[in-house]
Amino acid sequence: MKEYAPHEIRNFAVVGHVGAGKTMLCEAMLACSGAIPKIGSITQGTTVSDYHASEREHQMSMHVTCMHTEWLGKKLNLLDCPGYADFAGDGLSALRVGDFALLAVHGAHGIQVGTDQAWDFATKYGLPKMIVVNALDRENTRFDTILEEARAHFGPKVFPLSLPLNAGPGFNRLLDVMRSEVVTYATDGSGKFTEEAASGPLAERVRALHKQLIELIAESDDTLMTKFFDEGGTLTEEELRAGVHGAIQSGTLVPVFAVSAQTDIGIARLLDIIAKYGSSPVDRARVPAQTASGAETEVRLDRPEPVVHIFKTLAEPHVGELSFFRVYSGGVTSNMELYNASRKVTEKLGQLLVANGKTRTQVTRLGPGDIGCVLKLKDTHTGNTLCAPGLALELAKVAYPKPKVHAAILLRTRGEEDKLAVGLNTLREEDPTFAHRYDGEIKQHILSGQGDMHLQVIAERLKRRFNVLVDLVEPRIPYRETIRGRAEAKYRHKKQTGGSGQFAEVWMRIEPLPRDTGVEFTECLVGQNVDRVFVPSVEKGVKTACNEGILAHFHVTDVKIEFFDGKMHPVDSNDVAFQVAGYWAFKEAFGAARPCLIEPICTVEVQVPEEYIGAVMGDISARRGKISGVDGDGAFQIVKAVIPQKELAKYSAVLRALTGGRANHTEAFAYYQELPAEFEKPVIEERKKQHAAEHNGH
Ligand SMILES: Nc1nc2c(ncn2[C@@H]2O[C@H](COP(=O)(O)OP(=O)(O)O)[C@@H](O)[C@H]2O)c(=O)[nH]1
Ligand SMILES: [Mg+2]
């Protein structure tokens, strides 16, 4: 394969809501351009993208898939992204290395949450966008209202470059606005088409559209604008064409295309526009970077030394770990040595490859702006930068969304903790959008990710790749124990066994502290009843009791303890005796100080379309939640509330059911609050049962 110059490359991320037909659209572009002989099928699992076992199993994209083809002498690097919010991290990685976003919208479903989210992500990266309205061969499509919706969401710059003339089953005719032509596709699936000048009412329509398009384009360019007015409100075809690229770049034009991926209608024209007017690496010739000392700098496309960004790593059975990268400057060749500034290691590249899903072709060199992959790097992971030895640059990192759902991991086989840790750490290097940690308070290993499906897929990977079988369950709630009143205890520990005995007496007072202050131990001993060397012993006993819990094995918190007097014996008193006395004195005092449980409360923000606000707020109240405000945010509202953690079990699934998948939410721990009395008894009983089961099992 030849090496492509930067202006001959089109890197783009295909993004949008799940089910819009992104994977199919990529398939259609590959087939139309001859990279594959025919279109595969999602249901039969024969598409180029979505080739992973889990993707075929769930029939949805979970990884970004790299594909490439050639059209009009340009190399198109397609990055098919998952639409499901659980896998949004890969979409972000792809947009990071794309030069524009191709936003797929389903011709019947229109603008959905995933569409808005993809738009926002692309905007965050300053990427130009093109919109494809797909599946226009389906029943009940509504191109015109989708166009209106898109303008309502994204602004008046959204403009159709093609319109369907006979949407619905049998769809094969388009009005091409740039060319003022009617394009008719053959119905034999050959992708062949004929073009004729629009006539009659269609000619009128296209003339009106043409005029609007010229105005849009002229707006983005002062000289064009002047010309436009000088020449009485028109531009030549030539000037128009010259302006389209610039207008797409600056975002004053967001072209919309009417297609059916499945039946290959409109795909060739889409490829034409991408090849002729789509952004290339030249349009993004400088990207921000940091030097080893943290100073801001930039990487320029024309710089001779290689700088590449790894945007995806993933392991495949029988292949090993693959690292996908984009070259930002200099070009790379097989067997080149590069420095990983993030991990501080030197890597040898090995054989360079370009991918079409699981089919990979060897290449000897990839020039600046191009995308490829290599196998088996030593210690280089998603998000790392590799560069010429001596450069030590790091490209700006992708800000991945924080994990928002949590599950406790239960090992099916005891003693596999180490295997689990190795598996999770390896997966985490590939996918930075999840996290895991051992929580000592609830004594569970917690897995956190973007959604329930994300967690489930991680569990499946642990099984497939590391042979670790786990169950994911709702994490325990870290209830805590505290007191509401003051109390005093005088506890004597005395034991006379054979030879030396044990003796200690501890007098203590306890009182409540404000929330989230923890346990405070002080002494105010006067006189010589107790030797001060035993103060740490008493403290240790108290801390042991606090960790074990007194009501139901939860941590004790927000208590002040004052060790104010006691008694000792010249021979039988020792460290252990005072620990024991401190332990029991505290337990006695605690029991007398009106103990209670407190529960964690979370702040929750729900992003939801206006029409579901009532349902979401009603549900929050039913969950003992308190709403603190509702803010407008474009087409969505943000409901802010505090809700007990106990009531947030499976909340993302609840929201999905409540709003037809149109809401997103975040939750974060806020503070502790007394658990209502009616819940206390069942919680204590449940915890005691759990504890007994755990301690019998060992
Ligand atoms: N009729 C029709 N169905 C389509 C078209 N594009 C995709 N589909 C179907 O819509 C479903 C979702 O497509 P897919 O490409 O997986 O969507 P993605 O989630 O956006 O990648 C699949 O069953 C496809 O076969 C199209 O142009 N016409
Ligand atoms: Mg897909």
C-alpha cells in the first residue's frame, strides 16, 4: 500500500445513538468503495466491525473498530464507535484522533440521547461534524422532521446536501443539492446510479436550497460574502465548492446526507463529499502537548520527529495485545524504537499494520496523520504517547467520564484474589473508564464502571481471558454506628488463673461528635490511680471495638471518648489487661448512650428531557430523596437531589425504564445521616446474619 500524504487522509469517528446504523454505515462505505466484496449482516455477525465475541453475543458495538478504504485517491480511516453510553470511553478516544465526526441518526427514531451526547463530545474536541440520516429504506421514516429536530438541537447551520425523494421501502432516489441533480440508484443492489438535472418543482426546490447554501457558505468567509453581495446574491459553482470545505471546518455548515446503509443508497455521494471536503490532518496540524517537565507545547504535523498517540489497546485471542495509534508527526516505520514518555520505557514497534476489523495488513511506513496498529508493545497502554527518543512529549489526555455504577465482585472460587487482581489490572490498562478497589469498611472488592452492561462485559472478559469466574452483586451499604447521648462506664477486668493474674479498671465518658468527625480518644486522668503507660492500651481496646462495631459489625464514628480514671494492680496490671478493660468499658458506655445507625446519602444529578421531569421527581420522592433544584441545560433539564445510597440500587436501570433510555445520571457520596428507626432493625438483622455466615464459612 502506498503512503498517503496528510491532505490525502480522512480520519473520522462514526458516532451516534445505539442502533442508528453506524456499524452498518461503515460496512456500506467499505463495500461501496470495494474494500470488501459485499455488505455483511449485524444479525448474522458478519460485519467487518463488531467482530469481538462479546459484540456478536450482545449484537452491539463495544469497542472502537478501525477500518480503512480508498475513495477518489483519499485514504479514509473509519472509526466505528459504540453508541451505548456504557462504552462512551471508546467514542471519546476515537474523537480524540478523528479529524471530524460523522454523526449517524436513524431515519425513523431521529435525534436521541446518544446523538446529543456524541455531538457534545465532538464539540468538546472542536471537531467539525457531518450528519447522516440513515435507514431511509425503512417504514415510517421522517427525514423532514428529523432535519427540524437537528436544527432545534444543533442550530440553523444544519443543512441538507441531499434529500430523499422516495423514502420508505424501495427508497432509491435522492435530490443532490450541490449538483442540482436527481440521482436514481439501480434497485438490483449493484450501487449503480444515474444522474439527471432536476426539473419542474424539484428544480425550484433545489434552486431555493442552493441559495440558502450559498448564504451559509458565504457567512463563513468574508471574501466570499463580499463577492456574494457584489454579484447580486450568487456565487459560481467553483466558489461554492471552494467554500464548502471552509464552512464545514468552521462549523458554519453542518451538512446532512440522506442514505440507506443497508441498500447502499446515497453512500457513494457521501464518500465523494468526505473525500472532497472532509477535514484532513492538515486541518488539525497543531495539537497541544506537554514536555517532560509539564510545560505546555504543541506537536506540529510537519515536525520531522515521530509522535504517535495510542488511542486504544486491546487483547485478542491467538494474537496478543494490539495497540492502535494515530501518527501526529514524522511518520513511523516497522521496527522503529520510540520512547513512551508516560511510562518512561523504550518500545520497539515491530511490524506495522493497518486494520479492517480483524483483517490486518502489513505496511512498512505510516506517514503523519495516518492511523495504524502494532502488536505486543511491552508497557504501553490506552492514552500513552510514543515519540522519538529524546523528545519525551505527552499529548493531552482524554478526559474519560468517571465511573458511575458500582458492584461488588464475588469470586466463585476461593483463593483466586491474585488472579482477579492481575485480570482487573490488565483490563484497566486497556479501558480507563472503569475502576476497582478493595473497600475495607464493607470488606468487598468493588468494581465501578459506566453502566451495568459495562460491568457485565468486564466480568465476561475476566472469565474469557483470565479464567476467573465472578458474580457481581449490589455492594453492601457502609452503614456506621454512632450515639445520640452521653454515657459513662466503669469496667473492671479481673482474672485469676494459676500464677499471674490480670487486673485493670477503666472509667470512661463518651459523648456524640458532629457528623463525619470520626472517633476522638482523650484522657484526663488526675492523680496516680492509673499509670499513664496504659493510656495507649486503653485507646487500642477502644479502637478495636470501634472497628468491630457494637450494634451490627459496622464501623463506629462521631464519638468522643474521655478516659478519666481507673484502677490498677502493682503486679497484675499490664498492656493486655487494659486493652480488654478499655474494649469492654467502651462497649458498655456505647450501649448506654442511645446508639443508632447512620446511612450514607448521595448527591444525584439527573439529566432528563423536560417531559420526564415529573416522573423522575416523583420517583426521587418515593426514594426518600430531597430535590434541591432543577436547572435548564438546552434540550435537557438537570434535576439535583440528595438520596440515601440504600435507595439507589440499580438506579440507572430504574431511570432507563422511567424515561425510555433518555436520561443520564451521576451520583456521589455526600454525607451521613441517621437511618430512620423503621429501617434499623431489618438492617441490623441482615448484617448479623451475613457476619455469622462469613465467620462460619472460614
Ligand atoms: N432497514 C435498514 N436497517 C438498517 C440500516 N442500517 C442499519 N440497519 C439495522 O439496524 C440495526 C442496528 O444497526 P447497527 O449498524 O448495529 O447500529 P449501530 O448501533 O449504530 O452500530 C441492525 O439490525 C441493522 O441491520 C439501514 O440502512 N436500513
Ligand atoms: Mg455499532
